[in-house]
Amino acid sequence: MSFETLLLDIRDGVARITLDRQREANAINLQMAKDLMYATLQCDEDPSVRAVLLSASGKMFCAGGDLAAFAGSGDGLPALLKEMTTYLHASISRLARMRAPVLVSVGGTAAGAGFSLVCGADLAICAESAKFTMAYTRVGLTPDGSATYFLPRLIGRRRTLELMISNRMLTAAEALEWGIVNRVVPDDQLQEATEKLIAELAAGATGAFGATKALLLASATNSLESQMELETRSIADSARSQDAKEGIQAFSERRAPRFSGR
């Protein structure tokens, strides 16, 4: 399947989704929201995918929603936003719930829904020059794209509210200190560091990664006892996998495991 606003390349166990509206600073319009939904669905349905990399072409990661398109929609803007977020939220939900770990690589600025995409990924790496801002309330809108769910779980309610009300720009160093990203690297090393990390993820125990993601999502609403029961069932289920058998055998033989993702 080809896409108008992004690139999707699946090979060597890695699905690479690249936002590709460089002239519009990779801003999300209705077509990109649709493309993201279908791209993430394809990744989720492809058993060969063991890791997903989300990045962007050009100097800007993502400027957020396409405000020019918003302005041109006139009184139809509320309906447009409902349609766009239906697709965008479906894609973020798919990324959060698929078994493959999702790595986002940020060069340049992640604003608005671009920042939300960073929050919704499993892991994040960025360049030293990267910047992050919510930007929604600056134009009289409220956050979307999972930001009000994931961001307070990453940095706490007070810091989240500060970012969403003040719209101040976070540097890469601040994003690392606050826990929004996992790693910050020099600009000229971003691609190399990203490729190394995504290869490590693709070589891992994919099923265990997916089950761990599911446990963490469930922990947001479960009681202690309910969560521990899920842990019991999950670790028992994972023990049936080929990866678990390989991992335990490799430990016994004092060698590196060779996971198959099954």
C-alpha cells in the first residue's frame, strides 16, 4: 500500500513510518491522519514486524495539526477535527497495543500532535537540537493525540498542566530530565543511534515486549490484586513461547539468546 503523506518501509523485522510533508513542516492534515491509521494497521497485522520506528523527513519532526487546513474549513472545523482525531487516535491506540515496541526518533521540533506522538510511543530518542511544545492552547484549542493520557503518566500532573497552559518550549536536555525521552544524542549521531537501537529492539523477545506493554496499560486502572493476577497469567503465557524457551536455554548455556519473535 502506498501513502500520500508518509513513507512505510518494512524490512529486516523493522517497520519504518516516516512523516513526509516537508513543505508543511510535517503538519497533520486529514490525509496524514488516515495514512497513519492504515500504516499502523498494516504494521500490526504483519507478523514479520518486530519493531516500529516513527520518524520524519526534513528539519521538522511535526508541527502538530495543519492550521492552514483548519482555517480553510470555516464552520466545518469541529466536524473536521472529529474525523481527524478518529483516525489519529486509532493509529496511536494501535501503536500502544501492538506487540512490537515503538521507537520515535525526533530531529527538530515536535509541537502539538507531534509532541503527542512522542508521548504515545514506547521509547523516544532525540537530537540535541530537538524541541518540544504542546502549543494547543496558544491557538485556543485543547490537547489531543493521547497527550492528556500519556504525558501526566510520564511527568506528573503539575508539569503536564504547565506545558499545556504555558506552551513553553522544552529543550532536549529538559525532555530527558523530565522523562519525556529516553536518550539525547548529538545531531549528527541521531540516525546512527536510532538504527542501532531499533535493531536491538527488533532482535528481542517480541511477544514478551507486547505482553509487557499490555500489563503497563492495564496498570493504570487495576487494583494491586487485579494487576498481580494479570502478571501471573502473563508470565505463565509467555513461558509457553519459543522465545522463553530459547532465553532460558541460552542463560543455562551462558550464551546470547537468538530470539525468533515467536
